Amino acid sequence: MDDPDLPLIQALQTGDDTALNELINRHSAPLFHFAFRVVRDESAARDVVQETFVRAYFGAAKFRPRATVKTWLYAIALNLSRDFMRRRMRRREAFSLNAKAGLAGEAEVVDGAPHVNDVAGKQDEFALLQQGIDQLPRHLREALIAFSLEGKSQREVADILGTTPKTVELRVYHAKRKLREWLKEFEMTEDLLRDRAASERLKP
């Protein structure tokens, strides 16, 4: 496997810490976009990227090229993003329990996704699409983000998610089917997903 990043990991393994800077230069921006799509929080996405490179630095000695370095970085970022989502869910559950017990007053957890009526009123199609993506089960959402929005191959997505290409294919299929049903309610089609991916790739 011809991996342009492998020499940088090998340099880190020999004690050349400057190789980390090159890894950061190559991958920090795409990793941020990926993390943000998963966590939907800019500050958290930045933290995920920073911690990803910290873990890559300390984990370089144990790296074995079963997949590309880039895929390895994405897998680290995904696990960190999952950790953030779990912590956020626990906080929401705690707020909910406190509110029910009368301990939180009028405290209410605000969902980051826009409400359907707001989106429809503003005709913000991408926001509506994002709301549909956010409602997908985690395993379907992650596969759809990596494959359809990030443009990665089934093999790459499988390596990131720790599964098989066939499983990725099935997850993407089911994610698109659910998303298609969601968009149909608003007389919109799955083409919006392709348009969203294309618009993201045009960004600097």
C-alpha cells in the first residue's frame, strides 16, 4: 500500500517530532470538517482534532500499516467524536431528570438541529437535510457522513468504522432510504445530499 503519510509516522517513531507538524498541515482541515459533521459543534470539533493529533503522536510507536495513516487519524477522530456525543447525551439526560424533579427550574436542553417549521419557512434546504441526517441512528449516520459527504470509498469507511465494506454498503443504503423518506415529506429528493457534498468540496 502506497501511503504518503507513512514516512511521517516512521519519522515520529525515530524521534523526529517535526513530522507531527506536517501531519497537522495535511489533515487538520479535513479532520475538522469530518468531526464537525459528526458532533455539530465547532468548539468540540476543534478539540477533537487537537486530541486526535495528541493521540497520534503518542500512538505512533504502536502504529502498524493495516490501513493508511489518514484512515487511522479518521478512526481516532471518530472515536473522540463518539465520546463527545456520549457526554453530551449524559448531560441532556441529567438536565431532563433535574427538570422533572423540579431542580432545574425552567432549564431546557436546546437541540442544535433547526425545527421543521423554521426550516420550511426559511426554505433552507441544507438545514432541513442536516436535520434529517441528525435523526439517523448513529451507525447509519456515521457511514453516510463518511461515504456520501466525505466522499470516501467503502473500503476506507470500513477501516474507519472497524467493519466490512459490505456492511458499509448496507448502512449507507438504509441511511439513504430513511433520509429519502424524510425529504419526501417536504417534496425534496435525495439529490440534495449530492448537492450538499458538492458544495462542501468547493469550499477552500
